[in-house]
Amino acid sequence: MVQSKTELFEQELIEKAALFKALAHPARLQILQFLAATQSCITGDISDELPLGRTTVNQHLKELKAAGLVTGHIEGVKTKYCLDMDNVKRLREELGGFIDDLHIDNYCCE
Amino acid sequence: MVQSKTELFEQELIEKAALFKALAHPARLQILQFLAATQSCITGDISDELPLGRTTVNQHLKELKAAGLVTGHIEGVKTKYCLDMDNVKRLREELGGFIDDLHIDNYCCE
DNA sequence: TTCTTATGACGCAAATATACGTCAAATATT
DNA sequence: AATATTTGACGTATATTTGCGTCATAAGAA
């Protein structure tokens, strides 16, 4: 492509697409599940749970943080990661809302 | 990367990630909105509505079809695209379900 | 038939994502 | 102090996505 064109779309669509993109990799989904399952916030060796190296997992964590779904607290040498519950809830509403707004109930294709 | 590793994850996660990925671009979100808004199924010149060329839009439509969210019926020279309502509804449940399954209501981070 | 239109397949180039090795800094352990 | 852990930043290689031009095909119009 000559240039990226994502910025030519409506801001709202861009943001929604970015949210979906944050969830568009199985590693990131599994990280979210793992953080949710282990109630207490967990250190970085989430990589033991995934078929990926540590730095790769770190990279995915970084993206989840950028999307606002996860926060990281430094605790001595280690770092504890947590779900950002408020944003995860907001996420759920936004994603459901997008589909609801399509009003597929009335949709009739012929 | 030496090789793609997505296939090393659980099948369920891979499929959910693929669904999210289908929604991870503003053009595809807008295409879905457009198809939903124009009740009658629409020919390919959806590209008039987007800041993208025809072949690019075609490419995005192809991805939406691969994800099962859209179907295309040939009608003479033109092609009519439709939302696949059943799959869109299923999508809504699966995506909401993923977040529900995190049980964030009980989540307590300290 | 000839011309026009609409489409999708194909391939290219640029941008971005994915995966990881290495390294320096910070904290703990000895 | 010397050593060991844990982490994130950085760079690199490969893979995938994105955007588009070109072309051949198929159907309708002239």
C-alpha cells in the first residue's frame, strides 16, 4: 500500500476496530483468560502457560496495556498484571453495542 | 518470526481470535454497517461509500465472507452482498460469551 | 457482433504484526 | 560486594495485512 488509510475513517470506527484488534490473537485471549482465572494478579511468567517465549508474551502484554484492558504494577523485581475491570466491562458493552446497532432483527435479505 | 505459532493454541481460542480479527479494521466495520443500513442487499459499489478503491473493498468483503459474516449472490453482471444474520447473531453471543466467561464480576486485583 | 459495465483473480509494494535473542537496569540473594 | 532473577527496551527476521493496478471473464446494451 502506498500509505495507511485507517485514519480516513470515522474516529469511532477506528477505536472500535482497535479494540477488536487487541483481541485478534489467541495469545492475547489466553492471557486475558489467565489473568481472570488467577484472581490474584500474576507476575510475568505467564509465558509458562503459553507456547511462546517470554519476550513475545511481554509484547502481547504491552498491546493489551495499550488497549487499556490490562494494567501492570511493579512490585520489587517482579511486575503484577491485572485486568482493568472497568475497561473490560466497557469493552463488552461497546462490542455488543456495535452489533445491536446493526438492527439485524429487522434485516431482510432477498 | 521463524514460524507462525497460532496453531499451537486451543482451537477454540484460534477461532474466536479469527472472529475478532474479521472485525479489526474500520473498513470492515463500516461495510457491515452499510449492509445493515441498506436493508436490500447491495452491489459491489460499496466502495463509493468508503475512502478506498474498489479492489481493496473487494478484498475486505472476501475476508468478511471467509469469516462467514457476509454472503454474495451473483445477479446478472452484479453481485449482491448480504449479512449472514444467523452468523452475526452467533458472533454476538460468542464475543459476549468470551467476556462473560472471564467472570470479571468476582475479579479482585490487589 | 461490438461495446460497455461489473466483477473477481492475480500479483506487487508498503505497512504492520509476530516471534524472539540480546542487553542493561533494578531488585533480591548470598 | 558479588551473584542471580526478573523485567522491559531494542533490534532483527519472517509473516501477514493492506491497498491498489491490471487483466480476463461474464452479462447486458447498442
